[in-house]
Amino acid sequence: MDKKIARRVAAEIKASAWKCGFDGPGGNVTFAQASLAYRRAGGDTCFLERLEDHWRDTPIKKISARAIR
């Protein structure tokens, strides 16, 4: 592998690791992704469909108590 490419790959990996450290492993998870994981885990979906329709691709970290109200 070309050294220039290797440096770029290493920089991307390092940047990703730093971002994960600050935002946590799920820092960019959307409501839709979380909802799907919840469904797969067998969670109660009684009211989930309406929430999914509303929040869709909103990042979880952007959903505040104020936004919910």
C-alpha cells in the first residue's frame, strides 16, 4: 500500500476513534435505527409506529425533553 494512502487511512481511523470517544459509540444513531434495534430485541411496539412516523431520521442526541413536549 502506498504510504500516502496508508496515512490517510490511519487518519480516518484515528478521527473515527476520537469521535466515538466524545459522542459515544451510538453518537449518530437515528430514531429509526434505534427503533429497529428495539423491535429486533422484542420490545413492546404498541405506540412505536406513531413515534417512528414523527421522529424518523432524527438523531437520538437531538431529541430533548423540550422537543418531546
